Amino acid sequence: MKNYRGSILFLAGFAVALAAGWIAFPKAEYERQNQPVQFSHKVHRDKGGMKCEDCHAIRDDGTFSGIPAVDKCAGCHASPMGATDEEKRMIKRYIEPNREIPWLVYARQPENVRFSHAFHVKLAKLACERCHQAHGDSDALPAFERDRVSGYSRDILGDPALLAASGHHPGMEMDDCIRCHQVRGVQDSCLACHK
Amino acid sequence: MGLGRRDLLKLMGGGAAGLFLTPVPWRLIDGVAIRTENWPGVPDPPRGEVRTRYTTCTLCPAACGVRARSVVDQPVSLAGVAAHPTSAGVLCAAGLCGHHLPLLPSRVRQPLARRGDKFQPVPIDTVAAAVAAALEDIRNSGSAERVAVLDARPGRTASLIYRRWLGTAPNGIYLLAPSADSSASLGIDIARTGTVLSFGAPVLDGWGTPGRVLEARRSFRLIQVETRQSRTALLADGWLPIRPGTEAALALGIANVLIAEKLYDAAAARSASDFAEYAALAAEFPPQRAAELTGLPAQTIVAAARDFVGHGTAVAVAGSDPGAGPMGDGERIAIAALNVLAGSIGREGGFLPRGEAPRPPGFEEAALAPEHGIADAPDASIRVLIIDDARAAGAWCWSAIERKLARAHIVVALTGSLDGAARHADFVVPAPAYLEEVEDAPAPPDVPAAMFSLAGALLKPPPEAVDGVDFLNRMAGGGAALADVLKERVAAIHAARRGEVFHYTDGARTAVSDVKSAEDLWKALEEGGCWIDRRPAPKQEGRVTILGAAADRVLEAASGRLPADALYPLALVPYGWRGASGGAVSPIMTKLYQESDVETGGDTVELHPDTAQRYGIADRQVAIVQTRCGSCRRRVRVDDAVMPGVIQAEVGPSASGNCRPEALLDACGVAGDGTWRLARASLRRA
Amino acid sequence: MAAKKPARYGMVIDLDRCTGCGACMVACAIENNVPPANPEATERTGITWMRVQRLGNGRPFPDSRAVFFPILCQQCGHHTPCVAVCPQNAVEVDAATGIVDQMPQRCLGCRYCMAACPYHARYFNWWDPAWPAGMEKTLNPDVAPRMRGVVEKCNLCHGRLHRAQAKAAAEGRREITAGEYVPACVEACPAKAITFGDLADDQSEVAQLARSEGAFRLLEKLGTESKVYYRSERPWVHQAVKSGIGKEPQRG
Amino acid sequence: MDRSYIARGLDRCATRRFLMWLLPWALLLAFGVYSAGLCLVKGLNQTNMDNRFAFGLWIFLDLTVIALGAGAFFTGFLVYILRMHELKAVINSAVVIGLVCYSGAVTVLMVDVGQPLRAWFTFWHPNVHSMLTEVTFCITCYLTVLAIEYLPLLLKNRRLRQVPSFLVFEFELHRVMYVLAGVGTFLSFFHQGSLGGLYGVLRGRPFAFREALGVWPSTFFLFVLSAAAVGPSFVLLTTWLVEKIAGHQLVERPVMQKLGRLSGVLLIVYVLLKAIDTLVWMNRTTPAEGFSPQQFYGFEPFGVWILFAEIVVFGLLPAVILLDARRRRSQAWLLTAAGFACAGVALNRFVMTIQTLALPTLPFDRFLSYWPSWQEVGTFLAVVAYGVLVYSLSYRYLILFPQERDLKAR
């Protein structure tokens, strides 16, 4: 027994570290934030009869409108359409004072990344779902997870291994871009996708 | 049995080993490295829809068309408007960063009053009341003290309003800022000009309408008369480096040759009432004498004269360097006379008379106070001085203005930022900055046709902003706002049905007669456009006078401005660069004067190696420039392109503090005719 | 998006037209989010992707003459000095455009590339980039600001190339047409002294100018095949450029 | 009271006296760490380097220090590979010097780069064509080797020997010492070389550019050779210095002379090749790039004298002295020559780094000057202090000079 003691202690430390690193750390690494307003794509699509392009369109100059400004929401929600408190709250807090809603954008790339939706949608004919999953079907917005260390959204800078395990891997990391470009034989320099 | 020290070590060893098999260390070094991309030191550019909007540059009289690239409403870059009738798609360095001016650290956002050498916020009514009281006092006391408006950008509709107000105000006098060209009645048909003989005018460096001039550059010969090897001198076809202040002597020397060799336009000469008198004056300056005065070889002067008239229509222009202040009347007249000799007045490629955009009713010339130069105002006469927007001003020698002020006086500066002349004011009124207000831009001084451009507002002014007209109205207790008068003027233009509109948006042109209503015309101009009058048919002037009553002034100027002075053997020559010598400067201009040596910077003087050696000063050492009127400390740059015996001093911003030219310009001292472009000086090592 | 036929973007700068007004420098700084000088910065620690130098003929007054020499990254196409030296592939020559790319996010700031560049066209961020409070909102959204401690340089306004490409894509085109993409300095030059275009296209104006009489490149003998050409009709300019270093100009 | 840590039979000064000796160096270190801290926190604007003088004092001294530290690998090579067993007398000391020089240099490099947090990119995205990549890889690896070589010294410490497992481990290490020495030699050979290549490849700096022999420019080999040449000289100098400070002899004289002779032999070869290289550069390389060599020496103070000083005064001269057996026997001659040799290499590194950057390459360039800021100097002093501290401690508690005990017995 005595002469095993050392090894046991060593292994104990080893095990503790593994547990901490694989289970505790990934939880601690991301801070979860809820969106300022609960939003249902499903409702807007089915009840509102809206199409994706109504809010997320590619402008004539090739830039992408991204998430619409608050006046777009005001277009319909000047006064409550439904009976939910969430809607009333939104109108009171943002639409009436005409304040922009501080959405937390899951897919927002770093400032130095240049991603042209026009290329990928108009030329390469990629479906939105290819990167954004079936976002349009979602009924509620998941919590936004920010990496405490790098400061970026988990969707664009998560630990690949962990993301794969969690089954939530939108594929919006640089590696994903590169993989897809390689498959399609797109030859690019750094500045083609960075700015 | 408890844990011993060794046991603990083992435990930790195991932990360390285990940690390396988890994501922890790798995620951390990766994350930390990536953090360096967006840590607090790195700013975030704006996001949003990118829009293109148009306006007109009002930073200087050139009135160039401006295309503004904006994110939502905030302009992020400015560029020229292609095919613009006068600016031809060009913006200068200062114009390119104009969108920074509303955001300068020195921006004035509320009315200020001087307390000692500090400024404190006050309500705008306090300022208006103070001025009104002073006016009332003059009126009642019946004193001869003046009420003056010093206008940095004459010819605007606002200028008309000032002049009308001064017409009614007690002893009102309307003064043109030293740097401003008066609203000239002659333009230059530069596209057809054969030769330009420039006396110090920065022809290729921001003179007149740069776009138009540079576009025509290939078609005219350029002879530059200038002591300093300016950028224009470097690119001219000929450079005549004359001794400082001998422009008039050279002008008369050239006239002498032209007359002696019968190279002048006889018809034009005959039309001049006092040609004989002028010829007599010129006769006193044969090449030999001119050579002695100017330091040029006599044959060079003869050659220059022949060259001048030898290539099509020849024009002689007198230039005021943006840093050096105005040229004296003596020089102006001596140089203008050459145009009579060359017969270039009223001829294709020469000086063409031009009209002015129709004025709304109530602004007939008779109803307005006349334009004056500062020199015209008697010393110590001005009780109330209102300075309108030193924004576009070249450097002003404050003492030139100060000497005109009565003992008890109020100086009110309307300005966007606390720079330039505004820093001498008793009250500072926060005027809208560039791009913050709908304004009009008159025809640039050198354009041979009447023009009228609107500068649409791209930004909202701060809530407390007050423009000049608004300020007058506050004192008068009511009156039409500038925008309304502008609308009236546009209506007047529309009613006249002359000329055409150039649309910045698509480069199209529409005849005013085809514009349905005055409202449509306003809209077209406001969203980016300018009105151009049809070109008047060139015609020779009737009777002209060359010297008028100024013969003695010409003679004085021609005899040399800088009398020898044993104590101050050197000549101090200030010079500046357009857009940066006067008021506020965008911080991006540091590229030119601090982060490269394009501009030597407002804290330097340039010397010829011999001069530097004579005074025992080496390159980059600090020297003190001393004149009879004052002195200033400056860093020396040794440059063998400088004329020996000359101190070139740049007026403009420098790494050590933004534009503060006072010390230098005051050292230059103000001459009797209100100029300060030269001085006798001595030098010593600091 | 790689073009089918690789381009070789370059420019010809007419020294006889350049008035040294500095508009190109200002336009460049604004376009590429280059910060204003730190109060302590000097002409040797500032950042000027585009920089107008002054080359004198070395003769004293009144015979002294000078030309203004806009210097930017010369976009070397061969033996590109800065590419081989970078320890971590932060510099590369884009096969599709011939533009020498600098990746600030990959750079560790060793400055080896600066020592390697004979044109001194590379600049180091000695300070955090800082604008006067509130002026950040005038930054160009198409270019990412750099951070302290990295090297940056001219990339022929790559942001503008992106813009042109995106617009083309929005219209369903894969290729941009000549003239759709023009760097800020070229657009801003009041004297129209800079001609920009695809040197690989023999018909382009820039290619013809580059071949024309009086055109030359700096340090041609180094064999760096730079894509920035200069033109001048003045013999002394060619003379001064050939004689290379050793004649130190008096001017600061 | 720390007697129990000091090997038997070695006399070391009293603890108090030792601490007094450490104190000033500790203070110096503290000051240096502060300067370095400023550079890391506020950025490199704390230095006087600029866009034209992208490299300054730090790179120059790093190159010098690493060259001097070459004594470690070269002595190791001689002892373990060429079996010159008499040099065992200094090998331990050489290892410590090597460790100090290399770790110090690497630390300064970490301050020198603008984004130290990204330094590891070089390993993750290496550019195999870059000399700097080669340097980084080799130096890091060799630093590890040195650490392992240092371990047995450490474990031999009187107190640590009491742990049985350490003793075993130390014995095992000794058996692989030959391998380590081999690996070390190999690595050092490459990074000493690539440090030379660093400048030799700069086509854009005609003053430094050298044509390639194989894949490397000639400076690659010159640097290896010069480093190997001064390595022993530096070991010799330090040993002598330690003797002076300790107040008693540490190695037998013949060993010192042997070191001197080795230096001499390598130095003469180096000087020869350097001269040839310079001639080739003058008559072939530079003209081909459109320059004439005179142009480079036309700027005061860097005239032709610097070339003469480098090759003759601090190269040929010491070499000749060191090759002369009679002179070698005189301590004065030996040390002076060794000193000159080291100075010569330092001068060479100076010319390669500083002069190269000072020289203009374009017609409108100026000849530039540069003077380090106190932060730069301070940071480097930290390395010196750190070196002295590590060496002092090692000398006190470890056996750096095996002969010391016997020499004392005599």
C-alpha cells in the first residue's frame, strides 16, 4: 500500500484536472446573455406571413442589411398587435422612444472579417440554412454566449471539439470557411476574407 | 496520516499533467491572442447602411462639389464631384477631411464669454444684449465709433444680409477679411489662357478653383515670380526668384520693356485714360534698374517680358499667399496694369466680366453698406466688431485688426471651433460648423461666370448653435432666417430664367427655364447642385484707368518694400498652405506636417546653408527670429533651395500645438497699407 | 474571389504633374482608418501608407529644383522582400491581384519585414490607434483598424476592391470591370498624376504608360519587379534616381 | 547557515557577504524589470526605435550575447563529441553561461516584439522560408537542451542528492549527455547560422545582402564560425573573472591556454573567409544590385575604418596572438587577445544590425542616427543582472569547476 501512495495521489490530481478541464471549464468560459427582446421567427413567418428577405436583404451595393433597425419593427408594432407583455414591453422601451434594440448577434464576425452575403447567396447560391441553420423555424431566441477570453460569440469562435459534442455547430468559424472554400476550390488570399 | 509536503507536490504534479490533456491551456493562449484584435485600444468603426450624399464645400471660396460617403447619416469620407463645372472632381487635402471639423476637440458647443484669458459659458441672450447695448450707446452718444462686421467669406447671401444690417446700424462698416478676395467682377478664362504671369499667387497649389486650374495646366505657360521656391515655382515653366517685396519693380520693369519694344496692345492702351502717365512711370524702371531692385539679371527681365506676351492671351495675377496676408495696393495696381498692356481684359482667355446671382428684393446695392478692406477703417475706431466664421480664413495678423479697435470695444466671433481669430474675441458664438447648415457658396473669384451653389446640411448642428443671421435677428428682435432669404434668392434665380443647373448626383444639366418651380430649383440645389449663369459675351471694357490716384503708392512699392537695415539684415518671408494656415485643422493633417516632411510645420524656419552658417545655426537647431516688432522661437531647417539672406517661415499647424501663428505674424508687423507679408529680421541661436 | 485571369494591379505616377499637395496622403489615411499622430509621434514614428517625399537636384539656389515623390508600398512582384522574411505568414502576395497583403491580426510585430523593405513603405503601430473623442464614428467600415504593436502598409485600398466586388456580386457578376476599383489616392489626386489599373492587361492605359518613354521604377536592379512606376521628362530626375544613395538632400 | 547546501571541500564566503554581493545586482534587475514592464504595458513607444530603425540595441545585443553564449555548445561539442576531456574543467561553467545568455536573449526578444501574446503563432503558422522562424525554433529547442544539461548540475547539489530518485535520474541523464551535446551542437549550428542569415537574406538592404551558398547566404556560415571562435574566448574570460572575484584558482592554466588556442585557430579561419566574403560582396554582389561599395562607407562616422577594425584589429590581431604558444602562456596576452576576439564579434554584429539600418537605400533617404532610450538600456541591464545572479548562485551551490577542489588541496 505504502509504495503505491505516491502514484495514487498523482492519479487523483490527474483525474481532478481532467474533470475540471472538460466539464467545469467549458461552462465557465462562456457568459450567457439573453436577448433584449424575445423574438419568434416562426410567428413572424406564419402569422405575419413575412419572408426572410423582408428583414434580411442584400442591398444594391452588395452589403447585407443584417438585423433590421427599429423603425422596421415600428412599421407593424407601432401599437401592440398581439396580447403578449413582451410585445408591450418592446413597444414601450424601444419603439416609442425610437431607440435601436441592442440585439446580440450570434453570427457577428470580428471587425477584421469581411464576409459578403452577396458572394455566397447570389453567386455561390448557398442556402441561408447552410450557416444559420433553420433559424427561420425557431420560435424563441437562444441565449447569446460570449467567450469571456476572446470576447467573441460562441457561434464564430467556439471550441470545435466542444461544439461538435454539444451538437450546436453553426460552422461560422474561420476553419469552416476554409474547409468549404477548399472543397469548392476557391483560391483566396488572407485579404480576400479579412479587411 | 495527513498529507506531507512531498504528497502535495505529487498531487499537483498529477493535476498539472492532467490539465495539459484538457482544452484549458490551449483555449486560453488562443483566446488571449485573439483578444488582442478587439481589446480596448482598438476602436469600432460604425455599422449601418452606406449612403452617398452631396453638398458643396464652403471651407474656401473655391466652392468645390462634394460627394460624401456616409454610414447612415454620418459622413465617413468626402470626395470631389466628377464633371463639376468648376471643381472638376477635385478636393484639396483640407477639403478631404472637412467632415472631421464638426468633431474637433476645439469645437464650440455653447456661447462663451472671455474672463481674463479663459472662456466661460454664457447664455446667448447675454451676448446679444451686450452688443445691442453698445449699439444703443453709439446711437445715443452720437459718437463716430464704428460697428463692423469682418466677413471671412464675402459674396454669400449672409454677407448681403450683414451689409444690409450695417446699412442701418450706426456707423456700420463692412470689412473684408484680409485673406479674402473681394467679390471680384472679373473672372479668368483660364481654359484659353496662353500665359499666366503669377506674382506670388499659388497658382498650382490651391489658387482660385484648383480643379479648373489644374485641368487647364497643360494648355498655358506659367511664369512664377516668387522669392520662395514654392510648389508652384517648382512646377512652373519659368521661375523668377526676385528679392522679397520687389514685385512692383519687376512689374514696371516688364512694362518698360513691353512699351519700349512696342509689344503691348495699342488698342487697349488707347482705351486707358492715363496711359501716358503710366508709361512715364514705367520709363523710370528700365531693365537695368529693375534688375538692381529685383536681383534678377537684366536680360532675364527682358526675356520674361517677351515671353509674357509671346504665347496667346497673357494674364498677370497678383497672389496673396494664404499665410502671408494681402499684397499691397501698390503691387496690385502695378501688376494689374500689365493686363492692360497685354490687352487681356475682356478678351477670350483673359479677364472676362461676370455678373452675380440675382438677388432677392431689398438687397439692391444702394441699400447695402459698401465693401472695405481693413486698411480703410480708421485706427481705434471700431467699437463693435463681429467676426463671421474664421473657418476658411488664412492666417490673420491679429494686430492688424486690433489696431482698428476703439479703446472700449466688443469683439464677437461666430465660429464652429475655438481657433484662429476667434481666440481673441470677447464673446464666442457657437456657429454651425461645416456641413451643419444649409448655406450658399458664391461664384469662386476666378470663375468668369456668375454661379450659385447650395451647401446642403449633412449633419445636425449642436442645439445651442447660432448662425450670423440668427444672431443679428436676436439683437433686432426678429427677422428672416438665413434659410428663408436663401429660398427667396433661389426664387429670384428661377424668376430670371437664365443659365442652367448642374446636378451633382448624375452630372446632368438642366436649363433653369426648364425647371418647373422655384421649389424644384431649391430641391435640386439642396440635394447637390449649382447654378451657372450663361457666359457673357467677351467685350473690351470702355474707358479704364490704370493707376487712378495710386501713382505714388505704386512708385513707393516699386522702389522696394524692404529698406536696408543694418540691425536686421535678413528678410523674413512668412508663407502658408491653403486650408491649414488659419483656423481649425483636422487631426489627420498631422500626416503632412508632423508624420512626414511634406510641410515643414508651423514651428520651423528655412534657411540657406550659407545664412545658417553665418549665424552659426545647424539644421534642426532652435533659433530666435527677431524683428523690430517682436520675436519668435523656431526650429531651423537648412535647405539650399532658399534664397540667401532670407528666412522662410511657415504659417500653419505644427506638432508642438495646433496652428498658432501669432508670434510670427505679429513679429512681421503691419505696414501702413495693412500688409504684413515681409519684415526685416535678425537671427540668433536659442 | 479569384479572377479567372489573374490581375496585376499597379500604378504609374507622373512626377511632372505631382504638386506635392498631400491630398493623396490625407485621402489614404481617411480611407484606411490610419489614426492621427500621437502627440509624441515624429516623421519616423508616424503612419503614412502614402507619403510624398521631396527629391532635390542637389544644386544650390537659384538652380535648385525638386520633384515630389509619392512613396507607397511598391507591390513587389518578385523576390518580394517582406514576404519571405515574415516568420508567421502574415505577409503574402495575392495570386489573383498581385497585391502584397499584410495581415495585422497575424502579425506579432517583430518588424523584420520593415528592415527588409528597401522602400521604407512599412509602418509600425508604436501607439494604440487613437482618434479625438467622437471621431471614431467617421471611420471607414470597410477597413478594420489595427492595434498597437503590429506592422501595416498600403494594400492598394483593398477595402475598395471588396466594395467593388460586392457590388458586382449583387448584380450577379463575378468579375469587376476596369475603373470600378480605384484606390483613394488615385481618386483624390487633384493633378490627376496617378494612373491606376491592371498591368497584366496590355491594352490598359497604365500598362502603356509603364512601357512609355520616361517611365522607371525605384531600385529596379534589386529585381523586385515592383508594380509602382514613376514617370518624368526631366533628365536630372532619372540621373538622381540612378545615382542612388549618397547624395543626401539638404531638405529635412 | 546555508552551509548544508554548499558542496564539501569548497570554500565559499560567508552568507552575509554573499548577500551583500547579490544586493546591487538584485536592484539592477528590479530596475530592468520596471523598464521592460513599461515597454510591455505602454508599448514600444517607450523605446527610441522607429519605422526606419525597426531594430535597435536589443537585437544587436541579442546577437552578440548569443554569439558569446556559443561557448556552451562548442565546449560541449569538444568534450563529448571530440572527447577533449581536459575541457571538462570548464564545461559546467560553459553550460551555465549558455543558459544565461540564451534565456536572457529570448526574454528580451519577448519584450522586443509588439504583440508578445501572439508569439506562439510562429509555431502554429510557421513560414518555413523565414530565417526568423529557423531562429525561433532552434533557440527554443536549444534552450530546452541547455535546461536539461543544467539539470544534472542542479541535482548534484549536496542537498538534492539526498533524494534517491533524483540521484538515479541524474545518473541516467549523464548517459544521454552525449546525445544532448550532439543535438545541442546541431541546433546551435543552425540558429547561429540563421541569425547571420537574418541579415544576409535582405535583398532590399544591399549593405547586408550576401549571395547564397546552397540555401543560405554566406553570413550564415560566417556567424557559425565566428560564434564558435569566440565561445571559448568568452568562457576563458569569465573563468578568469570568477577566479579574480573568488580570489583563488579554479582551473589549471593549460586548460585556459587550450581554450585560447582553439579560439585562435577558428578565428584565423573566420578572418580569412570574412575577408574573401567582403571582397566578393564589394566586387560582385553590390554592383549587381546597382550600388557601389564606396557609397556605403561615405557616411561618417561609419567610414572604411570600421571594416578595418572588424577584420584586422579585432580579428587578425587576436588570432595571431592566440596562435602564438609563448604569448598564450602570459596571462595578460591571453586575456587581451580573448577580449579583442569577443569585441570583434560584437563589432561585427553591430555592423550587421545597426549600420545596415542606418544606411539609406533611396535617393531621397538620409543617413539616420539612433540612440537607445533608458527603457531599452534598462531592459538589457536586467538581463546582465539576471545573468550575474544565476551564475553567482550556481557557482556558490553547484560544482561549476571540478578542478577547484584539487587545486585548493595543492
